[in-house]
Amino acid sequence: MKKLLAMLLALILVLSMSLLAGCGDYDETPSGSKTSKSSPDDEDVDDLSAEELFDGDFEATVDHSSAFTEVLSAFSKYIDDFEFKLTAKYSFNNGKYSSEIDKSSVKKAIASLSGVLVDAFERYLEDALSGSGISPDDYIKNYTEYSSTEELVEDMMEKAAERLTRKEEGTYTISGNKITFESEIDDVDVRMIAEFEAKSRSEILITDIKYEGDDYPEELEDYIFAVKKSLPWTLVKK
């Protein structure tokens, strides 16, 4: 169970570092592929510089359900379907940016995940402790600082919500079709490089991301891979 907890917390950390981890406004084609909605100002996009594109306030609806599914694949038989969507807001202004996730969307996403995790932990412990004579409740009380599975999950989700609702600030630079974000998160210097494509004056696709920095934890690479599976992401100007 400690491995499962560690994996969940590591994914939350990566999500909080994924400054542009948002899925935009899409229509589904009959074949099921995703296509972005057209905009009346599409044909004018070539007139703008990258600096002009990344200027002002943007918003994205974030769906990271697939990232959790990927990371928790080894425990898939214990985890039921859930939805983990977030609404994120971003502001760009002359080389400085800020990002913040709407608290109500965090609350809803956490509630969806919490119910699934309580059941998953209990089923996992029942299998792991089978034949030992120890019940899941006894295990929690004797080997953790919590009195029940519900209390454990509640505490973990409170920590996750606190991290996800932090306002992040930093700087950005643009070179060609790449934008580099630099910030400090929990005393770790984070540098995220995102490749982008302008779909219109008000819609930007993020097509790839990578992280750099001497202090960036290499053990988070698997979680970054999971987050990237939802690419491309779309930022919509407000």
C-alpha cells in the first residue's frame, strides 16, 4: 500500500508542475478523433508573433483521468472508473506568467478520486492480508498513523488539494515554436519546455513538453510520461 500511496503523491506533484496541462475545447468527429473548433480569426494567426500570441489570460479544462489510470495500472483490478478534471487559468504578460487551478474543480475531482481510493485500498488490503488473520482495519490502525482507510485517504487528498490549488508564478521565454517556463516549486528549480502550434489568435495547441534542471527529480520521469499521454493540449484565450 505504501507503493500505491507514493505513486499517487508523485503523480500529484507532476500535475502541479505541469503548468500547461490542459485539454481544450474539442468536437468529436464521427470516427472518434479529436479536432479543435474553428475560429473566425484562424486566417489572421500568421500575422502575430509568438510573443503576441502568448499575451493575456487563457483557460483550459484539464482531464488527467488517463494519467492516473496509466500510473496505477498495476492496481487496475482494484480501481473503478472515475473522472479527474480540473479548470486551470493562466496569465501571460511580457515574460512573466501565473497559473492557478479553480478550487471548485479541484474539490470535485478530489471527491471523485477519494471514493474510488477508499474502496481500492480496502480491496487491495483484503487480498494482501488474506490468510494472515489481520483485517484491513487492524492493519491500518497498527501499521499507520490513521484509524481507518477513510481517514488515510482524506488526509492524502487534503494534501493533494492544497498542492493543486497553489498559485504558481514564474518567467517564460519564446524561441521559434518553443516556450520555456521557469519557476521554483518546493525549493526545486523547474524548467518546462513546451512545443506549441497556433490554431488561431485565441487557441494554442501544446504538442509536446519536457522538463530540465539540475534539481529536477529523475524518478518522476514515468509520471511525466503518463501526463504526456493526453497531448495535444489546448489553451483558449479569454
